[in-house]
Amino acid sequence: MAPPRPPRKQARLPKHRMRSKDAAERSAYFARREAATVLRRVLQGDARRRATASIKSLVYSPSVRNKKATFALVCQTLKYLPLLKDVIKTSDIVTSKWKKQEELIYVTAYDILFGQDIATTGAVEKLLMLHKDALQSTLAELCATRKVSNIEDLLDNQAAVISRPRYVRVNSLKIGAESVIRELGKQNMVKKDDMIPDMLVLPAGVDLHDHPLVVNGSVFLQGRASSMVAVALCPEPGWKVLDACAAPGNKTIHLAALMKGKGNVIACELHEERIRILKDTIKRSGAPNVDVVHGDFLDINTRDPAFAKVRAILLDPSCSGSGISADRLDHLLPSHSTGNNGDATYLRRIMKLAAFQRKALEHALSFPSVERVVYSTCSVNQMENEDVIKSVLPLATSLDFELATPFPQWHRRGLPVFEGCEHLLRTDPADGMEGFFIALFVRKRVLSEQDNRDSLLADKRFGGRKKVLPLTSLRMSRIFISNVCTMRRSTEHK
């Protein structure tokens, strides 16, 4: 009789592979929890029809470490959310005691059903892995009941992917555009924008969130339309300027850069959470001339000595965000599937926003020394844009303001709902940009004084002869922010 064979030794992974696997599991464990935190804020904001921030801005905030994995998990969980809810409810494996971890359950269920084969680290992971077969069986039954063979056919929140160039704005307080072009050009094709100074254009899909130039604040990821707002205000170095609703701070630091770090930018923000984001943005930019005010812009006393000498105000108030819904990935939100553009709740929200926007704009126009006021939104709704401007025109006229024309070379102007709407500016996704709205108010006495200075300047430069200089798009924009802003302003009110 042959002697019994010794028991086979269980194969073991090499130590370095075990360490690598453990590290990957830990990374996935924390990414799921970061994704659940973001998902909770997104869903709570969507339920109130009041998103506090976009999915991207929440994921790419400094508090999130594993940004790439977290972003993918949040987007994919939202994409499959209605289906995940059906599967979890039908399988009846989650009791009420797990209610406080609802978002983590959704994220983990996605990972189990459609993502990676996860380890049993964490209480939620252990619960769902224990019932993995039941979840998969329920999913198969749903497919059979609805007579689909492809799980994608069960999803109703699909949207066409919009491909547009990646725009980045060079922070001139830290670095020059040519240096950035050389650095980014090592891996990508880079060119200068033909209208916005210090704006560069890269191919669509380029991810620069972790690039050293972005991390250290030399470059900011900012859309083309968004970057037009500060340029439209055209603050001069040495001015006192107020950014009324400042967070997350991209426009604030753009103002500081346009002013070459001189003068003073007052960044006003009401919400505590957004104050932290604003301060982080300012810190990364290295802007030396920005002061943060934690408070409500509407509560500012215009006669307060700290604000009485404000000469320019940028007002970019809370809005529906309808112009950047694709960028914000709003098609993934539960409210999108209900057709929110037509429901009463959505309309009430727009009306409430418009009332606030009108009140804020009236307040901005009331500052005694203010010469220029820019009102902007990332909305395409007439109620938040042309209607707000039309409603404040009587007050603006009584305070000696009139509408000027920012970027006169731009082709898309305001909707023709009142006389003077041609001064307003709109951008549209059809232009390969975000949907934005910009209105510029300028005091008439300032324009009159500027005309006189223009005339004297022309006399000096051309021996009394008037000369018309050719203006390309880029040259007009550069004039807009240079010390020779005079020529551009003379065109604004014509």
C-alpha cells in the first residue's frame, strides 16, 4: 500500500504582491467612503433643488485624496442609482439600521455589481458581499422582467458627451504664459486663446488636475466663458474692487492678477464651507491683494469706510447653473430624470433666484464710488438674465449708469426683449463653451471723463490727427486689461 501523500501546501502570493494587494484594497476602501461623502452632498442638494457645488468641484476639493477613483465612483454610482435602489429594495437585505450609511451602500453595491471584485474590509462591504448572490440574482430578474439583455438599457439618465477643448488660465502673478506653454507642450498641443489674455487651449479630454502647475497655483482650470467675466470688469491696478459672491475664488484671483497684485480685492462669501475653498484658492494663487469677508453681501453698508471707495464690483450670484449643466454632470442627478425644466418646483426656484439676483444687483449699483459693475450668471434662463437687467434699469439710470458693451467683437448678444439688449453678452454650448451671461454697467460721468482723456491722448500721439487703429480680437482683449484700457472703454458705450 502506497504511503499517503503529504498535504499540498497552499499557494501564497509573494510578499511584495501581498503588500501591493493590501495597498490597493485600502485605497479602494477609502475611495468608497470619500465617494459616499460627495454623493451625500450631491443628493441632498439635488433633493432641495439647490446644489451647493458641482460634482467636479466637490471631488476635486483639497479634502479628497484619491480624486480620480472618487470621481469615477460618484459618477458611476449616480449613473446606476435608480437601478441600484431597485436591486437593494427588491433583495430586501438592508435594514433600517443602515439608513445613515445609505450612500456608502449605494457606492459599494455599484462596486460589487458593476465595478471591481472588492475585499471584505468594512462593515458595509461585509454585509453586501455576504449577499452578493442575492444582489446578482435580483439584477438578473429585473433584466428578465423588463425584457432587456443589456443592463445599459435599464438606465434612463444617459446624455450625449460634450467634447470641447480644455481651457486653462495662466496665473500671471506666478508665471508667464510662454513658460506654461513650454511645460505643458511637452505632452500636449497648446495654443493661446485668440480672445482671452493668459488663456491657453489644449485638446479635449486632457486631465491636468494633478499637474504640478495646477497643484501649485501657477495655472487654474477655468472655462473660457467664466474667464471673460473678470476681463469684462477691467479693474485697474490700485483700485479697490469687490467680488460680491466670491467662492470658489477663480474670478477673485483673476481680478487680482488683472490688477497685477496691486490695490485691493475684497472677496465676500456667506457660506462657511465655501469660505474654506475660497481661502485655499487664494493661497494657491499667491495673490497678495485679496481680503476675505465672511458675510452676506446684502448686509454690507455701502457707506462703511471699508467699502465706500469700492470702484468696481463683480457680481456672480447664485443661479440655476443651467448653462453648465453638462459640465456639472447634472444629467446624472435624480431630478434630471423628472424633467425639472418643466415642473413647478423648478420654476419656483428660478423665480426665487431671480428675486435674489435683482436685489443683489440693485445693492451693487448703490455703492457711492462704484464706476463699473459686472453682473454674470452661468445660466441660460431669460428670467435670471435679461429680465433681471431690465428690472434694474430704472434704478441704474437714476444713479447715472448705462449698459456698456463687453467684448464688442463677440457675436452672441442678449435676447431681444428690451431696447439696449445688444449690449448684453451671452455664450452658449454651441460656441464650444459654457452657457454664460454678462452685463456691464458703467457710470456715464466716468465714460464722459474717459472720452476727454482719450481725445487728449490721441492729440498727443498723432499730433492732433485722429487715427483709427486696426483691432484684432486678441488685441482688443489685451487692451481691455492694460494701462491703455482707455481705447477699449471708448468702444464700450458706442
